[in-house]
Amino acid sequence: MKVIALHQDEKDLIKLAADNNRHAQQKVYSKYAPKMLSICRQYIKDLHLAEDIMITAFMKVFANLKNFEHKGSFEGWIRRIMVNECISYIRVQKKVNFLEDEYYVEDTFNNIESHFSVEDIQALIDSLPDGYKMVFNLYAIEGFKHAEIAKMLGINEGTSKSQLCHARKMLQEQINKLKNYENGTE
């Protein structure tokens, strides 16, 4: 009787997927698609479009699996492809412009109170102009540094800092409006 392991090692699964094993590719997709759709949705307002971009990015994942060197997190590697695909789409489709600001003032962004739902927070982020939204997502959610963001987006580091500052300010104003509305003061 042949014994089949219930859980394959991730490295073996990646190797099989890289060798175009459709079953292994389906396992990779099933495992990571929900998280990756969430990441795409952070950049792309329309859920169906975000899903299309995620699928396109997964095609790039599978086409480039042989280049994955197992030096970092596989999920992080996939995540980076997703983010880059979203940024590419936004640049091509919407011709995002970044406002060049010569001065940057660090501001503080108060924590969002827990009574806001994920949908409320996402709606606030979606309402940001595309340039602000991209920089905010890359910095606050993805954890990139301003130098990395500047390189990814082809902008100055100061512009990245400025875009983040403006995004935080807009979000804080929107949060304050929501709080006032909920408290009946607006």
C-alpha cells in the first residue's frame, strides 16, 4: 500500500508548480488567492477588476516561479508581484500624477478606533486620490520605506513623504467627520 503525505513541504510544492504541475499550481493559488485579492483590493477600488489583476499577477507568479530563490518568504514574493501589478495597472490606465511638494512636514496619524469596520476603513482609503492611496498603501500597509517607494513609482523621496503626509491628513479629516457624525455633532 502506498502512503501519500497529507501535507507537502512548501518547497516541494513550489518546485512542482514551477514544473507546470497544474495540481500544485492550483494548491498555491488556493492557498494564497484570498490574501492576494485583499492586497489587490487595497489598490484597486472595484472588486472584479482587483480580481482580474490578481489573476494576471498569478500568471506572472507561475511564469517566474523558477526565479524564486527560497531566500525569503514565498508569500512575500507573491505579495510583491501583486503590488507591482496593481501599480502598473493604475499607471497605465489612470495616468497617476504625483504632486511635487518641496516641503514635507511630519504629522501624526491617530489610531483608528476599533468601532470602524474594515469596510469603513477601506472606503476611506478608496476615497483618496490615486497617488496618495498608492503611497499610503505601500508605506503604511506594505511597510516599504520612502526610498523604495520613490524607486518603485519613479518619483522623488520627498514626493513620497509629501504624498503620505497628505494622505494621512485627508484620512484623519474623514475619520473626524465620521466620528462627529456618529456623535451627532455634525
